[in-house]
Amino acid sequence: MDHEFFDDRLGAVARKVQSGTRLGLDDGMALFQSPDLIGVGRLADAARRQKHGDRVYFVVNRHINHTNICVNGCRFCAFGKEPGDPAGYVMSLGEVEARARESWALGISEVHVVGGLHPDLNLDYYREMLTRLRDAVPGVIIQALTAVEVDYLAGLHGLELEDVLVELRAAGLDTLPGGGAEVFAPRVRELVCPNKISGARWLAVHETAHRLGIRTNATMLYGHVETLEERVEHLLQLRELQDRTGGFKAFIPLAFHPRNTALEPEIPTATTGYDDLKTLAVARLILDNFEHIKAYWVMIGPKLAQISLNFGVNDIDGTVVEEQIARAAGSQTAQSLGQGELLRLVRAAGRVPVERDTLYNVVREDFA
């Protein structure tokens, strides 16, 4: 197989992949450092095809960012505002409910709610929000609150993580999104989000959720101050937790956008398409126990998300509707994509579109 790659290092990795041998840190570094992007992509595409054939998933969903007021002050974030900032906002529960209800009429199967750490919003607020959402959009899966928000509520009320998650689930929570993972390395977190929970604490929240039967997603924010080795170590820690719990649904790499962030003077440019495709492909190869690798088109653009379907990706996310966080950091993509455009992107790539819900149950696949 070595002759198929112009980078000799890929031959050894390819033999491991083909024999079912797990990749380690050195393999991940070889993949990231290889100039043979197409070779890495072919390996990842073969791994994807083995799991999913030609099927590519998407979801009809609605994002609601209920507040941008946040006490964390992460340096990579252009969305969060300090308490008292005139640009800060908090949606009323009625407004959150109304936005979900109007999208429900359009056929959404998921509502996705994340926001800042607002010092005045406690567990009562979130219980009421989830209860009202459950009544407003019956049958729709509610994916809400990152591990950071769950931990914040636990600290605010002096509760254990399990207690908070049980309360939220009783109110209507179905699954957790993957936000807040950033890069797990303590060195990185000290530089970009020193007030945020540690990587170990993020993993603990998700492990607790999995133990309770709550499925979750996983993410990695890449393209800022992290090293390639720290990226691979992040992926290996996710794989290790998935070995123990099996609770992760999908992995979503998130490309850093520097505009309007405190990191912009140090990192003035966004990730390249080469790096985006390489990161998705490496994730597919290392995360052998994750069923789904998702290209978040909001961060990398619809066209590159479409190309990523040849680099290990089997999920192109969804309609999204009104995502604010990436947009605040300079993302130039639209705030939503219609189902028709998602179908067009998938079909033009020679793949079969499958509408799913948050838990990857098939909603529809018989598109005319």
C-alpha cells in the first residue's frame, strides 16, 4: 500500500487502519504533519464508508442563544459580554418559547439551546425554560446547555453534577451539546479560557450524563494556540471516555474564528481549508469508536463542508437557523440553510441524504 502515498509515513498508518489496529499519538502526529492531504483523506473516507456507505445525515433544527452575558471572559469568544455591557441581552422565556414554536411549525426535530454564564439565571430559570419548550414543541428533541453551563449551575446551587442533570432531564432536557471542550490541555486553557472549567471537569460532566443515559456530543476548538500534539491528545481523551461509556453521538471539530476576539491581535487569520479537512479526516481515523463525524458548515462554510464528505465526514449538521456565536467572531456564512440546499450539497457530492433527529433516528430518506 505504501506506493499509494507520496508520504512514506502514511503507509505505516494505512496498514494499521486496514488491520484494525488502533492509532496512537505518533500516528495522529504523522497524519497531521503529512503534506499528503489527499492520502489522509482517502484513509478517512475508507473508514467512513465502512461505517456508513454513501449515507450522509442532516437534521432540521433551530439554534437559540438565549443570552450572551457571561462571567467566563474566554479570550477566543466574540459572543460573550460582561454583566452590565450595553450590548448584553437575555431573552425572556416567552421569547425562547416563541422562537421554538415558530420553527416547530416548519418541521424541526431539534431545538439547540446554549448561551453564556449569566450570574442571575439559576436552575429555576432553566427548569422553566425546558418545561415551556417541552410544551411548545412536543416530540422535538431538546439539546441544551453545555458542560460548562451544567457545571456553573452545580456550583451556583451547591449541587452535584448528577443532581443538576437529573433536574434538567425531569424538566425536558434530552441531550447535551458538545460545547466548552475547546482543547483539553491545561496549557491551552490557561492561555485562552483561564476562568473556564478544566478539560477533566468537562469530561466528568459528560461521563455523568452518559451514566444517567443522557447522550451527548463532543467538540474541539482548533486553530488558535494549541499544538498538533495537543489536538491529538484531546482526541485520544475523547476516545478513552467513549470506550468507557459509549455515550457520545458525534464529534464536531470547530474552526476558530479570530475576528472581534481578544486573540485577534495574536492570531489574525482563520483556519485554512487544508487544516479544516485534515482535522476532520484525522478525527475520523483516531475516533474509531465514534459513529459520526460532523462538519459544522457554520464554521467552515457549506462548500468546504460538502468537500469534507470525501474526508471522513458523514454528517453535514442541519438547517441551524440563527446561530449567533460563530457569527459574532466573523463567520461569513449564512445563519441558516434550507433543507433543499442541504439536499443539493449532499447529492452533488454523490451521496445519499438522510434526515435524522438528534439521536440519529431516521426521520426521512425517501427524498424525491
